[in-house]
Amino acid sequence: MKKVYLLIHTYEFCDSIETKFLGIYSTRKKAEEAKARYYPLKGFNKYPENCFYISSFSLDEDRGWCDGFVDSHEIYDEFVELTSIINEIAGIEKSPEDSWDDENYYDVLCSISELSYKTDDVTEIADHIKKMFFWYMEPKIDYDVCIKAAERIIHFLQDK
């Protein structure tokens, strides 16, 4: 299978990642030669050489996203629903968006959300909810309530 080699330059600037696509080459050697040409140039020479990356790609082959993708609107909607579920069990009577103003609570929600996408084990998610709320708030939440919340979260995510 024929491969091509992508050369990029990437670095962090003002809390964002800057990436420059420099070229696509027929061999790794040609990509390395291009890297050697770019490195001494203005701008590039201000950053370490390890900011250059060469990646190989096979032609006529799917690389990723074979199952589609979730757009930011779907992620937002799912996070709103997760926040609503957690707010309900925590007795927080705020809209999801208003709840996010509390940075510590937002961190709790993000942690629960992240785990919810990694596992569909109700006990694991319930344990995590319990642990997060032990850290975050008084009074503590009953474990049975955490189980019910984990079940609702899993059910919601599986229905998407």
C-alpha cells in the first residue's frame, strides 16, 4: 500500500495550539529534508525542533471517524442532561447553565461525564458520583440515589 508523509509544525501560543501544515511528501526522507529546510526559517527557529511532526498515511484507506462523529451541539445537550440528573439527586434547584458557574461543581460534573463515556458499569459510575459528592458537598448523598443517577445517565447515553 502506498504511503505519504505529512509534515506539520505545532506549538502552544497564548493558551491555544497553533498548527501549520507544511507539506505532504512521497517518502519519509523527503519529509525529513523539508523539515531541515523549514527549521532555520524565521518563526520556526524560535521553537524546538520537536515541534515538527511527521506522520505517515496509507492512501486509499479510511483513517478514522468510521462511525461518524458527535458535534458540539450533541455534546452540549448531553452535558445539560447529565447536569440535570446530577442537580436533581443533589437537590440543586438551578438550571444546568447556572450550575456551571460554580467551578468546583463544574469539575465534579466533568469528572462524572468523562467516566460515563468510558464505562457502562452502574456500580463504577455510582461509586464515582458518591466519591465526587463526598469531596464536594454536605450532606452526603445516599448510595442508592447514586445508583439511580448512574442508571439514568447510562440509559440516556445508550439511547443517543
